[in-house]
Amino acid sequence: MATSARCTLPGLTALLAAAHACAATCTPQWSHSIAANTRHLQTAIDQCSAAGGGLVDLTVNNGISSATITTVHLGSNIVLKLEQGFTLQGASDVPAGSALLIGNSVHNVTITGTGIIDGNGAAYWASSVGKNNTPHPKLIKIKGSAIRIGSNFADDGTPRPLVRFPSPDNDAALTLKIRNAPKEQVVFESGSQDVTVDGVWIYANPDKNGEGKNLAPNTDAIDIIGTTTATIRNCVLDTGDDDIAIKSNAGGPATTGVVIDSCVIGGGHGISIGGQEAAGHTLSRPGVSGVSIRSILFKGTDYGFRIKTDQTAADSGATNGVSYSDTCMQDVGEPFLFTYTYAAGSGGSLPVIANVSIDNVLATATKTQGAIIGLATTPLGIPSSGDAGIRMRNTQISGGSAFSIRNGALLLGANSRVDTANRGNAQVIRIPDSGATITCPARIVIPKPL
């Protein structure tokens, strides 16, 4: 491995001796050997982290613009920069349960640049089409604090305004490109704090086979699990599963304080909360809380916004306090889904979804306009002490079949236009609003894959 200062570090003694002199910028040299590339990158990261911090600069050298590695571990106080024209490529044999880039209890880490991180997902996907949660490696998984990912960060990790979405053409050339993960692409693991994704284009084949099965299954773009304070903005997401998933695990910390702003979403299952909210089960102690989502463009997505929970021991939990606003959806299968019956089973606590606000949303549906599905013993969306219910104001949904309500209620603005169908033990409660004011583009552009 050589740094930009051309320091050669063949072993630990040389690494320690040269750490101070070479910590400012560490540039691994590439070869056609996967093992050597992995070793050189790990050494560069270790060197900069051990010296108190530095820039790990990944760029074309030795005639190699795409370097293949297996797994490397991130260190604290580093900036990992992928330069324009360079691709960090995953090998075809990264172990299941691992990842290409792993951060374990790290602090102050930035992954930036306008290059590409490619997980080589096509080598893994075929074996898992039509199956649920097949073991495959992730692309990036991090547990830590002060984590920043995206091109809108400079070489020292400070914010910079390089890209802004939505835009008329949604040109993603200046984003950090993260693509083709074998499984989930960016995962913030339970116990993380203060994470930001700003300026990324995350892609995995969003198409389906003739049976409607995802050709790139379980390729969530961004997963936020048991995390305190997370911001996602200026992103283009186009995948084969949840574009953003927000959840928490039983026995772990809750997820709270999530802001999602100014993103463009194509293929995939949209923005989902739950499936697991199991860190908390009550209105006063929820597993997911304080989520604000605004200024999103959806085009051709399977779902728009979902909150999903059930009564199974692993998945049941509570979500309290979610707002959706200023959003355009074009040709979305089902713009809204709120359900207490996501998975069949029992053994867990009664589900809770409370204090949901929808304001200023224009949507066209291709299947159904949405659904509220509660339980006969536990209706969903009915206002009660501490719970204002599910409120939809200044919103218009057209196309598809009617918004279905079963064992629950929708508080619907008097000037909102939504077709509703009561399926039993259901009600629509009219509330004041003034009508939608958002203006949607005539055409939402999703970038073509690289």
C-alpha cells in the first residue's frame, strides 16, 4: 500500500512509524488481486484512523478504475472518498451475514465522493428470487455515531451543497453511487446515533419476473434500525425492496428523530415504517417515534408510505408520531398502507400506530388508493386519549380502487378528494382543511441505471 506521499507500509512496525507523516491522505494502490486490494484498503483505513483521522482517497491508479475487494472494516475519524471514475467492487464470494464495508461502534465517519460502490449483486440475486430473506451479504452496515454518507460532504466531512433533489431532470451524476447490493445496501444498525445520508443514488434492479417476484430481492436502499437522530435528503432511490425502512429490534434501542426530505423514489416498496417496531410496545414508549417525511417524489413505486405491524412476538410494536407532507406520487401501486395485520401469527403485544398526519399529498394509484386495516379488538386510527388518529388533509388521490378501511377510521379533510370504502367496523370522519396547494411536475424522472 502506498499513500499520496508514496509511503510504503509492508508491516505493522512500518505502519506505526509512518502513521503521523502519512495520515493526512492515504491512497491505496490497486492491482488485479482481490486479496491485495482488500489488504491495501484495510491498511489505509487503519493507518488514518490510528493517526487520529485522515482522508482515505480511492482513485484510479495503476491503470485500474474498478478495484474488487471482499470485506473491510471502517475506523473512526476517517473520510472515505470515492473519486469520479472509480468503482469499489464487491467480490462474488463475500460471506453471508457480512458486508463489503463494516463499521462496528465507529465515530465520525464520512463516505463521500462521486464514484461508485458496487456490491456485484447479480452474482447473488438469482438464487433468492421468490424467496424471503435469503442469507446474503449487505453492502454497507454501520453501527456508530456521527456517520455521514453522500456526495454532499467535503473531504473533511463538512457539508457541501453539491446536489439537490428534486430537480427538473434529477441528474444524479454528481451523487455518490451505491448500487447492486447482494441484499440491503446501507444499514444503520441498532445503537447508532446522528446519521446523515445526503446526496446518494442507490440502485438495484427494480424489475420483477413474470410471477411478480423482485429480481433483486431484499435490496433495501436504506435501513434505519434502533437509531437516534437520522436525516436522509437529496437522494434518488430505485431498488427491489424498501427504499427506506425504519424499524427497531426487540431488546434494543428505539428509533426516534428521523427526517426524510427532498428525495426521488422509483422502483421498490417506498418508505416503510415497521415490520419490526419491537423495541417499544406502548403509546408512551414506542419502538419508532418522531418521524417527519416531506418533499418526496414517487414514480412507479409499489407503495408510497407504509406503517406495518402485527401481533407476532418478533415484529409487534408501537409507532407514534409520523408526519407526511408536500409529496407527489405518480403511478404508485398503493400510495398508503397502515396495517395491524402485516404478518399472520400471535404471541406478541397488541400493535399500536398512533398520531399519523398526512398533509398536502397528490397521488395517482394503479392498484388501490390505500388501506387502514385494524383488528376487531383493536381498531386503527380512531382518536383517543393521546392519539389524534390518522389525519389526511389537503390531499387528493385518484385512480385505482377505493381507499379501504376495516376495523378503523380515517380523519379526512373536507376539501380532500379520496375514494373510500368501508369494509366493516369502519368510519370516515370529516375534519377541516383548505385543499391541496402543492404543484407536482408533469413528469417525474428516474435516472437510468449506469
